[in-house]
Amino acid sequence: MSISDKSYHEKRDFIRMKIDAPLEATLTGDMGTYSGACTELSGGGMQVLLDTALVEGSEWEVNITSEHGHSPQLRAIVKIVRVEEKTDAGYPTGFQITEVIN
């Protein structure tokens, strides 16, 4: 099956991976730090669950670590592209990765 045979919602540049990793998000400019969980990760973005609804369009630095001490960790600058209504687990939030930090 070629990509043109797939339905529209599956036409992505990167495959999404389901994960469960702790996330720390710091607002660019040191305006605050929030913790949550990264639930999906791809080469272009991620979905996270946060306790606080953040502002769409704002930029953040995120750090994803492994609870098992695995390396490498992921540090990146992201832009918030979507904030969904709160669920029991938190606010599902879509981040677009704009830069990976070494």
C-alpha cells in the first residue's frame, strides 16, 4: 500500500510512537515550569498530558527523560499547536518540535 492509498489522517511525515515518559516543560524566557507525561512522540512533534492548559502558539523548552536512566534524553524547543479539553488525565496538548537541543 502506498501513502496515497492511506486515509488522510494517516498521511504524516513521521510515524507516531506511543510512549509513557515524564516530561518537564519550561516556558521560554523562564516564565514557569510544568510537569506532565509525553504519550506520543514523532520526528516532528509530540502529544503530552499536562495539569495546566497552556497558550496555543507559545514556545517552550521541553526535556523528556527516562525513569530508567536511559540516554539520550530529548531536549527541544517546541511550539504549542493544540490544547484539548481537560480529561481525567489532564489537558492533551500538541507540541510541534521546532529545534532539537544537544
